[in-house]
Amino acid sequence: MTKPDRCIDVTQVSEWQEGKSRRFLDYLVAEEPLEIRVGGEPLAVTMRTPGHDRELVAGFLCTEGIIQSRDQITFLREDIDKSQSSNVVDVELTGTDCAPSNARRNFFSGSGCGICGKTSIDAIRARGIRAPNQNFRLDAELLCTLPDKLRSSQAVFGRTGGLHAAGLFSATGELIATREDVGRHNAVDKIVGWALLEGRLPLSQCLLVVSGRGGFEIIQKVLVAGIPLLASVSAPSGLAVRLAREFGLTLIGFLRGRRFLVYSGEERMVTARPRATHADQVRRHP
């Protein structure tokens, strides 16, 4: 279990405002390396915000195509060092040909990018990606209310202002799960890992709202999880849009207030029809 205070650092700062200065203690989001080991051998290192590390590892293994189901994880343990900081997660796998000694050089990931170290686009396409649920529908007005729900659930962001968030919602707007991390891809992996460990994949009746942009690596992770709709408050990349259109994912960008852009999968968005006026009724029924 990660201590809550490991998510936050405290430092002294000086503030200059309108010709005056003052010193006070400010909160910073914590960022530490996490080493993922398979059978005791190093596989990957990622910079992350401590917390939900087991979910992060499970999600990483799933979205990278190393495993496809919870049953392939036979052992998942956080190694605790003398300072009680959990910066290593060791996992035992079955039914996979993962070879850490061959793969680890391709898996160093910084907190700003989930695909650092990959040599080509083909290498980052997870295996077995399928088109998500074509029957999923979401009310457009409901979608506009979700970023505020996500923001209100961000406990660490409220203190630091320096975290990304991913929120999993039902089609009726219920917040099912939320995770925060300094890396936007890590926040998504924590959601996917939670769903994997809980036996809830694929998430075919859910949508994901993310606080950052909808990059290619986020699209890949969403597709692996079977999520049919991704919405972000910022812009997607061109490669992300092409991937979303290729697999039929609904991709929303610039979700702010009562406005958003649909880049792919518009058929899943439902807009309430305006009520017919008396004049319309007269025209239809002379």
C-alpha cells in the first residue's frame, strides 16, 4: 500500500506579485522511477507518481501486448526497500513468450511519453487490437458535464496542479474509476490495470475522459481495453486521429464547457432532437 504523502512533495518557494514578495511552502507532485521486473529480470523503467503501482504494471503489460488476460499473471508483488519506498514491482507470467533480456531496451519510458525508445510505429501496435463496441451511444450534453466530475475527483491535482488524470465513466455519466499520474499514459495504464485485475475487460460499455491530449499511445491503450470512446480536453495528434479512424474509435478533442470536436466515430454521439413547434406541426399536418 502506497502512503498518501508519497504522491506529494513539499518545498519552499518565493512568490513575486505586484511588487511584493513572500515565502511559503508549496506542494509538488511526486515523480519517482518504477522498475518493472518479470521473473526477477528487469523489463522496463517508467517515471510515475507513486500509487496504484500494481495496477500500473498490470495495465502496462496488457496495453503493450505482453499479456491478454488476468490469468496470465501468476504473481504480482511490490518490493519494499529500507526507506519504505516501493519502486520495484516483480511479476511472474504464464502463457507468454516475453523475454525481458531482449525487450527491456525498448521499454524505457519518461513521464511525458508512453512510447519512448520504440523504433517504429509497427513496433508499438499492440497485438490483437479489435474495433470497439459499435453499439455504444453517448448523449452529447452528458459528455459536456464529465470533465467537471473528473476534476472534482482529483485529490492530488487539487493540491499540486501538476497531474494528469484519467476517468472511466459509464454511458449514464457515472464515474466508475479515476487515476492520477504525472504521466498521462500512466494514468490510463492504471485504469486499464484496475479493470484487468478486477476482471472487467473489455470495457465495451464505458468511455474514458483524460485531462491531457489524446496522443497515439493513449489511443492504443484505449483500443486494447476495448473502450469505444475517448474524450480529452486538449488536441489529439494527427497519428492518433488516423489510428482512431482505422479502428472505428470515437475520438473527442477540446472538450471544454459545452463545446467539443469529433475527430472520429461521430455515429456514437447522440444529440437530443429539438421539440417541434406549433408551426412545424401545422406544416407537417395541414
